[in-house]
Amino acid sequence: MTDQQELWDDETAQQYDTPGEGMFAPEVLGPTVQVLSELAGDGAALEFAIGTGRVAVPLSEAGVRVSGIELSHAMIRRLRSKVDQDTVPVVQGDMAEARVDGEFTLAYLVFNTIANLLTQDEQVRCFQNAARHLAPGGRFVIELWVPQLRSLPPGHGGTVEVSQPGYLLVDTYDVLRQHVISHHVHFGEGLSDRDARIGRTPHRYIWPSELDLMARLAGFELESRWADWDRSDFTAESRGHVSVYRLSGR
């Protein structure tokens, strides 16, 4: 069993933030915060796997009351260097089980992080935990990639997802268990020509239809699905989606 505390350690937490670039780029983060702020309305928001506060901090600055759940002590320490516990309260624990005081109009789980739960049962419990925290009619938003199995060459179990100077991302698939190992290969700057630094992260991929069924098991209905935070149409060619589920029957 993978030890998530070892994966998300102090070194990872320090490298996680890339201000103004990558997932911290304004064109990425701006639409994310705008959509979540609109969905939260006048209520409070709860972020599952809040991490270093990439989304929570600017969302709080936009006037939304944000709380969080985070498993990694290292990520929480990094978040605490930005905001204190009174500003963005965080409970340390598993996002499929941990309980936060209060009632929320919005819960959200971004940047593919539900896939860090490596079994279907854990992923279903994550939906159920979201439902426990939400007020009647509350929403649960998930950002997730679409498995790129069509990209697998015949007879091969891996794909190159990113190839750029100094960095390669290679995903290897176990299609029986719906598991993916992402191999992050860094080379070039700071390393000799013969050396590279490799990090690996495990995931359990989820098809959109499977995600919808998980939601229904927890009492949610799909309200909207977009290809991205700009609310572009989701199509058969979309490589990811933002899905908005609304709590029903309450």
C-alpha cells in the first residue's frame, strides 16, 4: 500500500508551488476561483485535499469562507506559511473520512486529486463524505482528467503525456485495476548529462460515467459538465472535465 505521507513530504510541498506558472498561472487559477466563488454564493466552501492552498487562498481572498481537509502534514505546514488557521481552517486527515465542523454550500476537489484514492470504495466514500458536509442543494465539484487509453500503442502499457525541455511525464497503465503510475522525469538544469531525477505517483483513473454513478450512490445528481473552468463544451475529445454535482433528495 502506498504511503501518501511519504509521497507528499516536505520536499514535494516545497516544490509544489510555482507562482505565476503551470497550475498557478493566472489563466488557469483565475477561472477556477471565479467558478467556485459563483457556486459557493453566500455560503462556505470546503476543499478536499487543500494542499498548499493553491485554490483556497485566492478563493478566501475573493470573500469566500474556505475550510479544508488535507492528509499531508508537510502540505499543511506550507499552507500555514501563507495563511493562519483562523483564516483558512484545516483538518488533518483522509478526505474520504475526516469531518469538518459546519455546513457548506460547496465542496470541491480539483486537479485530479480524487484519483489519489486508489480503490473504488475509497472514491465512493469521498462522495459520501462530501454529502455529509453539504447543506440541502449543496454542490460538489470535481476536476478530473479523462483516461487516455486510446493513446496506448498496441502491445504497450504506457504513454508520453508531456515532453518538454528538462521534463518528461510518462504514464503506465494497469487496465485491470484502473491504476496509472505517473513517472515524472526531470533532467538538465542542476544535473549532469547522465543523471535524472525521477518521482512516481500512483492514481486510480475514473471514467466520467463511473464518476456519475459514484455520485448517485451518495445522493448527488450531475448538474453540469464542462471541458475546463472556462465552461467549454465537454466532448468525446476532451482530455479532462469539471463536473458539478448537486445534492438531491434533501
